[in-house]
Amino acid sequence: MKAVTFTGTRQVRVADVAEPKVQEPHEAIVRINTAAICGSDLHLYHGRLTGVEPGTIIGHEYVGIVEEVGSQVSSIRPGDRVVGSFHTACGHCWYCRQKLYSQCVHCCLFGCGTRFGNLPGTQAELARIPHADFTLHPVPDDLSDEQALFAGDILSTAYFCAERGNIQPGDTVAVVGCGPVGLCVIQCAKVFGAARVIALDMVPARLQMAKDLGADPVDVGENPIKAVKALTGNRGADVVLEAVGSEATLKLAFQLARGFGTISAAGVFTEEALPFPAGRSFAKDLTLRVGMANVPAQFHAVLELLRAGRIDPTMLITHTLSLNEAPYGYDLFDRKEAVKVILKV
Ligand SMILES: [Zn+2]
Ligand SMILES: [Zn+2]
């Protein structure tokens, strides 16, 4: 079968690889129809993720049709159209029983190499899905593949970020970063009751998309702290949602939050440690929350919000390519010439 593999820094290729088989009774094989390139795929594309060997099948956003299930799989059947979480969850460990699936003791990430369970990725014709009952979720008939795909990663990440921001009705929420996740965060902040969303980025096209979603755009190149203060009675934002995952954006988040404000960070931080403004956080009574989306716990809410039209991430799709064109898609996305690249398999 064909699959997208990492071959070296800024190099991916579509290779012929062996088809996966069910290895454990809790697994399923999914024939992928629609995949996508995620911002976190760029971490490994840039060679920043250790443990990703050349030849690793990459990708973790996917919708497809169940081809085969192991004997223990009970909630999905061959022929079902499913969306998958970017991380697996066993459903049985202590964390999974508390529905804290992203901390599953058997948690693996698709296509992220040996540090994350060495699980082949899903930018491929077929993918092997461990713990299929919890990792996969049926797609309602009235949602397209493209809509549902977002529930498996970036929209659930955005929802998780906004939920943990403790947004109160009427709040002013600053969203740092208007990439694909940030644009989803803007929509989720409104679901949780934000009266006003201030969107910060430096790319004009992204700021325009944020504006189209009803946010107040602020160019971070033009004194963003002053701009946010001007919009918030000189206090700062009630809630800051960070959607990039860099030292600079986290630092800005601390500067934008008002006293007693909450910062919720959804960006993937690859650094071991970042400077933490301990004195400022103490003096301002700040709350900081960081973490990886708990996707299986959120599938239902996110899919229902999609069905109701309360959120619509398909406006982010700028390119729909074939799986064979994946190297071109990675290059476009890396150069920020694409917002969201979909791969039709
Ligand atoms: Zn991702
Ligand atoms: Zn578990």
C-alpha cells in the first residue's frame, strides 16, 4: 500500500509499504479516505522530534471505513465510517475509567516515532488502530469526511483549550496564534460564552480569517499588549488561549492576561523547559493550564457542535491534494502558504 514516510529533515515521500494486519484482539484496520497534515507534523518534518527514524509512516488526522476488527472490538463494525483520535486510549486503565483518556497508561500517538509508542501513522491507504473501541468514533451520516476529520485532533484540541480556559459568559478572550488550531480556538471560545475574541497573529491572511470568524484582529508586530489593553479597559484579557507552542507566544500570553486571569495553552511545546514568570504570576494571581486534548472524551460534544453548525472548521481548508501529492502539501504548509491541507487517499 501507499503511505507517507519521513525520510529526513524537510523530506517526506510516498512509499510502498506492507499492509498492516490486526495484531491484537482490540485492534481495527481502517481504510483511510481522508487524511490531513497537522501543525505538529511540522515538528517532525523539521527533524525536531527525536525517535522518528527514516521510513516512519507519519500523520495522525484521519477519517475512513473500518475494514476489519479484532475479536474484542464491540462498538464498531466493518463498513462503519469512523474518525480517529490522534492518540490511542485503552478504555480500561485507571485514567481511562475516569475518562482522562489522554493520560491512558497505554497511550500511543500515531506517526510520532519510538518516543510515543512507535505506532505507524495514518497518512496511508490503511492504518492499524489499537484499542479501536475508544480510539475510533462513528461519524454521523450528515457530516462530511472533511468536517469529521477535525474532531480527531485540532478541533478537539481547540475545544479542550477553550474548556480549560474557564471562560465565563461575557469574557474577553485573547487567542494567541491564528493557525489552524487558533482559528478553531476562536470558534470554541464563543461556544463557551466569550463576548469578544481578540485574535493575535502576524500573518495578514490569518488575521483576515480570524476577522471573518468575528474576532478583533491584532497584529503582534504592532504593540499587541497596548492593543489588548485598549480593548479591555486597560486590564488585559480575562482569558488567554495560546495556540502556537513557542517561548515567545507563551511569554506574550502572560503579558496579555489580566489579574486573576487564566492562560490555557494548546500549542505543542517541544522544549524541555521554558522560562516561567513566577513573580508576575504570583503578583497577578494567574492560572496556567497546559495539556494535550482528551479526544475520546470530547468526540460527542465536538461532533454535535459540528452537526449543529455552531463550529465549522472547513473554512480552514485551503488545499485538497491526493496522497501522492503529500510532499508538495508538506512544503506548502511549511512555507505557511496553506492553512489546512487535506489529503484524499
Ligand atoms: Zn496534530
Ligand atoms: Zn487507558
